[in-house]
Amino acid sequence: MFSSASRNSLLSPWSSMEQSDTEALDISTKVQIHGVLWKRPFGRPSAKWSRRFFIIKDSFLLYYAENEKRNFEANRCLNIHPKGVIPLGGCVVSASENLGMPFAIEIHLEDFCVRK
């Protein structure tokens, strides 16, 4: 009936559209980096460190319970309900040796203040 060339030309607008839609819905393609970090609660320097799974996406650091790492790696989908979000736009991220953890970083933003 149709040669593969003519059949492909008839289907190509739809098949390429479906493929690009599928790629657009794959949220993990826009994730810049992900992994596990140790996090200390903001404003409580004496508080205990906790392991958190994190994702950096579109200048936001999203963090989750560590077990979310398995879900993300298995499904390649982003959970839209993180434990917390740290906006990185306008922040200064610097290495810190005095936090008691190797390879520690601090995130600073001048306009950010602690509510008491």
C-alpha cells in the first residue's frame, strides 16, 4: 500500500509532535543536578544535620526526604511536593570549612531575614 517513505511523511507531523510533547513532559530533562546532601535547619546552628535528597532545577534547590531519591531515579519524574525549596537567584553560595562537615556550603542572600 504505502512505502515506508510515504507512510513516514504522512505520519511525521504527528509522530514528531507526540515525541516532543513526551519530551516536554519529562520533567527530569530540566533538572540540572540531583543527589544527596546533609542539611541543617535554617536559623538553628546547633540543630542536628539530616540527609536530604536534592534537585537543582531552574535556579531553585528543592529538597526531599532521602527515600525520594529512589522514586526519582526509577520514574525520572519530579515530585512537586518537596519538604522545602531554597531560591538560588541572587544568592551567594560559598564553601565553608567551619560547619563541621566536609565539603560544606553556605547559601547567603542579603534580603533574606529570619522571622522570630
